[in-house]
Amino acid sequence: MIKKTGQIHILSINCGSSSVKFSIFEIPDSLGKKNPLLNAERIFSGVIEEIGTKFGEFHFKTKGKEDFGKLNFKDHSEAINFMIHKLGFNIANLNINIVVHRFVHGGDEFREPVVVTKENIVKLNGLTELAPLHNPSNLKGLKIMSGCMPHAKQVCVFDTAFHRTIPLYAGIYPIPLDYYYRYKVKRYGFHGISYSYINNLLSLNKKDIKKLIICHLGNGASICAVKNGVSVDTSMGYTPLEGLMMGTRCGDIDPSIPFILKEKLNISCEELYDILNKKSGLLGISQKTYDFKELLTYSDENSKLAFKMYVYRIIKFIGGYCAALNGIDALVFTGGIGENSSLLRKEVCKNLAYLGIKIDDRKNKKASEYFNKFDCHGKIKIRKQVKSIGGGKIPIFAVHTDEDIQMASEAVKLLFYEKRGAT
Ligand code: AMP
């Protein structure tokens, strides 16, 4: 346990394959048993993108101040050192107590946040095989930060952890059962940190919701069915490739298609994997862009088709999860697209009237205007991150998700509260 003296400073860091995103929070030491979400203040945030390419960029923010530019970074180490150098004076003054790392895949092993130990690093190394596109960069960040800030407690939080409650019948695939026992082939699910945050927000906002569907729609996209606060099904599976159509990922396709393509195109497994992960989805169909906002500016037939397919697949999943949950009490849209695009929300809800889902056009548009200008710096305004946009029987919410604060909050709970269990 960390001793409670002074302010607690927490750095939440998310190292992607070619990016580093971070936030620094200040939380007063007089937490008691209060939810850390209610007391936090975001004092810095930033992103470094296109690491290892010729298109490097950085963008740092603090309340009322921004610093951005183009700069190429050879690797993650160079990018993180640049981040620390940029924040140098402030970081030295702040005395970061906790560094919390986002890990996309926790495998079967990590079902809760953990403090980093030598044994845990060995186990984390063993997970690379499960998430080769994500975990190696998460590990890289952990190793670099442990070297840069040896006095800080290092904590890992896992996107898969929220889905540990998915029942076996929904969580395994109808392939020989042995592969589940021997190779742990099952539905792990992702975006769990975001889903946990939204669950917390809704309960803090005193919304009594037992059966909920959350659509996390960003460059990566997934849907989660939540019952009594826990995940019971989700659209991403063994990897983040399954489920919805995404920016560059195909989502659900006939499992035979890769075998056919491999033969017809005479390509390697790596090339095939690259096509399904990086050249499909909105990009593959529009042949113009993976970016949803940009897609909306095009009026050619392929771009319109990409939009239609994207919406259609969300509707199908919502319908499926409504059936699985035997009805729902609320529907949530979040992620860059879910939070900002009133058009997307309207088109999805159009087809769900039979469930009592009806959008209020005015509230829907206002929510997007609000979130487009939303500034997440300063005191965390959790009650302002939920906008009600429904006009029918079932409440609909647009929510600004905040994975960094959720990670910080989980780390504080792990290190300060002997018994977990506070929301
Ligand atoms: P994320 O991965 O959550 O950061 O979300 C990124 C996605 O959100 C990209 O496809 C963006 O184009 C999309 N996005 C961001 N702002 C808007 C907006 N105002 N309208 C539509 N899509 C948006």
C-alpha cells in the first residue's frame, strides 16, 4: 500500500503500435472511500503519433494551453523521452506516484488490475502471442516508464478484464472444445476500460439500469451487452478483428473467405492478416478513407455504401443483444464516432423503433455540438459527460468516454483500498 501523503499524481499511458497517449491526474490524498473519479483533476494530456514513420506529430494540452508540431520519432523510447522532456519541469515538480499502463490483452491470467512485479512481467511477455499487434507496444511502454520513473508504482490495467464475466456458452466458439482448454481460444473482448468507465458513470449518475447495450464506436469499434453491471457478451472476440465493421478492420466475415483469398491472391498469412486488419472496413469499401468524419464529406457511391454497411452492422448487433438480454433498459453511444456523430446515432436508431428506441432530434444534435467542443482538462466533470438523447420509452445516452481516468481510478483503488469493491 502507498502511504497517503499530499496529492497523488498519476500518469495514465497507452502505448499503441505507432502512438503514445497519456494523461496526468491529480487526486487529493483525502480520498476516504470516495470514488476517485469524483475528485480527480486532469492537468496534462498528450498524444504522439506516427512513431517510426516520416509523419511524426505531437500534441500536448493543459488547461487553456496547447503545444503541437511535426517531429519524427525513431521508436517509442525516443517518443516517451521527448514527452518527458516536454513536461520535464512539471513532472519533476509533480513527483508522479503511480504510472498506470493500458494493456489491451490480459489473457486468461489477468482478470484484475495488477502492480508490476518481475513475475507479472514474465507472464505479460507470454501474452504477446495472443495480441501481437497490441501487447508488444504496451510492454515497451511499461519497460521504458519503469526505467524513467523507478520510484513510481507501475500498475497494469487490462481491456479484456471487464469481459471475464461472459458465460461460457457465449464466450467460446463452436469449434472442437479441446482448443479452448488447450489453447485458450475464446472470446476475450476488448474496449473493457471504456465499458467499465461508462458503467461507473451511469451508476454515479444514479441511473438504475439493469440491461444495457453500449456501442463503443471509434477507429476500433465494438458493442457490449451488460447485465447488472457486468459484461455478458461483446462483439470483439479472440482478437479485436471480430464483430463490427471498423475503420480498417473487416469485422465478421465468413471464416472460409481468408482461405479462398489466400489461394486466389497467392499471398502469405501475414499479408492476408494485413488486408483484414488494415485494408478492410470503411477503407476497404470506400476505397478513400478509414476516417468516419472524412467519409461523411464524400458523396460517391462507394463511400455511401461504406456508411450504409457500417450502420447496418451496428443495427444487427443491437438487435441481437436486445434478444440475448430479453429487452434493454438503455442504449449508449460512445467513442469518437458514437459520441460526436448525431447522424450515425439517428440512422442506427431509425431501425430500432420496434424496441421503443426513438431519438430526440434536437437533443441528439445538441449532444454532438456539446461533445465536439468538450474540454476534458481541469476538474473531471463526470456528470457532464452523459447526454440524454432519447425521445421514446428506452433512454438513449451519448457519453464521452475517458479510458485514462478509468485507468487512474482503478490504479488508485488497487493501491489505496485494501478491499476492492467501491464502484
Ligand atoms: P476514436 O478512435 O475513438 O478516437 O475515434 C476516431 C473516429 O471518430 C474517427 O473515425 C473520426 O473520424 C471519428 N470522429 C471524430 N469526430 C467526429 C465527428 N465530429 N463526426 C463524425 N466522426 C467523428
